[in-house]
Amino acid sequence: MTYLVNEKCIKCKLMDCVEVCPVDCFYEGKNMLVIKPDECIDCGVCEPECPVDAIVPDTEDGTEKWLEINKKYSEIWPNISEKKDPPADNEKFKDEKDKFKKYFDENL
């Protein structure tokens, strides 16, 4: 099992999870974070830290797409090990649906 970041992180990018990760397995894109599945030790400390519930175990239904996204972009985006400030307008995106289609940015 590993933990994954899903679309709830897009445009919110709150980084409480980064601070508690003991193995620094988070990677930062322009408007979201991902977890590198091969580095995640399945400790689960990040999951309750996310205020928007964007971190889920890969055992949940419907996470296949997010496993692929987390794998792909954790190989491309830079590692992050310290919390940064979230986007100034993050609150207005907190409960928005279909954020991947609307806002995802590969940051390539």
C-alpha cells in the first residue's frame, strides 16, 4: 500500500503533509503535490494532516488514475521537504469539483 495525492490538492496545495513526512516523499508541481509511491513507507501520518482530504491510500476504489499521476509526476517534479505558503486564493478552490480537468498543470 502507498498513499496518494488526488485532485483535491489542485489549487489548494496546503503543505501540512510535507512537514510530517518522515521520508520526504512529496514532490511539488505548479498547483499540486504528489507522493512518490516507491518512497512512501505507508506510515499514514500525512493523511490526517491534509485539511482538504487530498491524501488517500491506494487501496480505495478509484485511485488507479491517481497512482499513475503520482508515479509520473514524482519522477519529473522537484522534491519538497519543507512547508511553503499555500496559494493566496486556495480557500475558494477547496470544495470545487473536477479540478483536474479545469486546472491541472504538468509544470513541464
